[in-house]
Amino acid sequence: MRSNGERQYRWADEALAVLDTPEDYHFDEALAYLNRSESECLHQVEGRTVYKALDIGGEPVLMAIGMGIVEEAQGRTVTVRFLNGRPEEERVGRSIAFIREWMDLDTDISGFYRIGGQDPLLGPVIERYRGLRLIGVPSLFEALCWTVAGQQINLAFAYTLKKRLVEAFGSRIVHEGREFMLFPSAEQIASLQPEELRELKFTGSKAETLIRIARLIQEGELSKEGLLELGDFREAEKKLISVRGIGPWTANYVMMRCLRNRDAFPLADVGLHNAIRRRLGRTEKPSLPEVEDMGARWAPWRAYATFYLWSTLTES
DNA sequence: AACCAGGAAACCG
DNA sequence: CGGTTTCATGGT
């Protein structure tokens, strides 16, 4: 088990860190999820490597995240190569902490396998995707933007909107011919007028919501730390829903992927409904009460159940 | 070319 | 309240 302050990595060479991973971990399952859209702009999958940039203390850290260097551990370990030079120790620590949170390397999910393994609908899915962990969106602002942008539109268009937002207001770093994108800060979006987002084809309501969220975060009225400190996740959900433009689906999606509440449940999620429909071999989507009943069986792992079911959607 | 998309708010009886 | 309509654009 992890203890605070304990190092979660060792150096294999000057710029290659090797991360400890939990048992029952399979990097390839994470890769498959990360690689599900061609339009993803905030990371890039090439072969069995993920390229990603972070802004750590105002300076970019460019990383190639890949497999273990020991053959027998391939797929069960994670390595991080720092492409633009090995940062000072504190920034390395923050980068590694980001990866561990992103990939959810510090949660014991054996309880999910126990509960879900018994379930007729979820059991086969767990069997198929065992070793997959819930890929997060550690930045609250990015998570909220992605979720609000994705309301009531198909995923392909959601990725297009995100890409336009990043290209218009984020930043771009080119290193050895490879392009890295950074998501805009809340401050950058807070100063915009809704028209500037409408030009990117956000709806008026989404444009206003994104700017509203950016301002709340800039003012410190909304923060990841603040939401986590509420302790009771129902309070965090209430706080999120109190923002105009954030409803139950968005709140639960963000709790699932950013606050890492393993029991958050985006009940109205169309992807979840389609995954359930297909697992049941039906033509009709399940009713909301049906989805609620299934969710009750999966508690307190409803977020993990949802994420595993999402993964089945990429199977033709 | 109609129908739907990883919803939310406003509206209505 | 609980159901219905509107928003708004692009993918398939």
C-alpha cells in the first residue's frame, strides 16, 4: 500500500521513471481507451506509447508514457520518459502524481471485481476488460469543459468542439517534430465573451456555462479541493448542480472522472444505456428505473461499472 | 435525409 | 411536482 511521501517511482536511466503499478493492472486496456478517438488532441497514442504534455508550475513537461522495460512485466508496469529533459525533483513528483491519478494507479478495485464479477450483465465485461482502470481527467476545469461541451451531442462532435477550444485558446508545443497541446486555463476562458465560443459552434447556453465555470474557478468559488473537502459526495453534487448549465449528468460525470468518486453514476448517459442495451441483446434502450436498479446492484462501484460498460462501446 | 447524440433549463398543467 | 418542449449543431 501507498504511504504519503513514499516515492512511487525509480529511475531506469537519466530521464526514464518506472512507476509501481497495482496487481491486476494492464496498460494495454488503458491504451485502448485512450486511443478511442482520432480527434483527441490532449494526448496522442502511437503504438504502445502515450504522448502527453503537462503544465507544471508554468513550464511544460513533455512525456512519453509507456510499458515496462522488463519483458516479463510488459503491460503490467508503466514508465514515463521525460522528453524535454528531466525536471527538478519536485516537478517530477508532480508529474508522476498526475500520471498516477490519471491512470488511477492507487485505488484498490478488488471490491469492484468481487461485486461486479457476480453480476450477470457486468461479469462478462469485467472478464473481458480485467486490468482496466478508470481513466480520469484530473483538472477540474478541463473535466467540466469536456463534460459541458459533450452534453447532448455525439462524441465525435464533442471531440471536435474540444479541439477547437484548445486550438483557439490553449497552447501548442512542438518538440522534435511532435505536437503537444495544453488545455486553456480557467483564466484564459474567464475573460472571453460568449460570442467567441459561439464562433466555435458551442451553443449559446454552453458558451455562457463555460465562461461562468471559468469565472467561478478563477474566483476560487469552485475548486477541486473545495469539492473534495465537502466530504459527502452528495454535497459536491449539489454544489456542482447549483451552477447553471450543470445538471445531474454533468455533475456525476465530473465526480466520476475528476473527483474520483467510484460510485458516481451518470444515470442519463446515452452511452451507458447503449452499452446496457447491447449487453442485454435488446433493440430498445433500458428505462431509467431499470438503469437505476442495475446501478443499485453495482454500488458502491457504479462509476467503475459505467466506465467498464463504456469500454464495450468501441467493439463493433 | 431523418434521426439521434456520453443533457439542461424553461415551460406547462 | 412530473412530463414536455426547446436549445443547436453535426454525425451517421
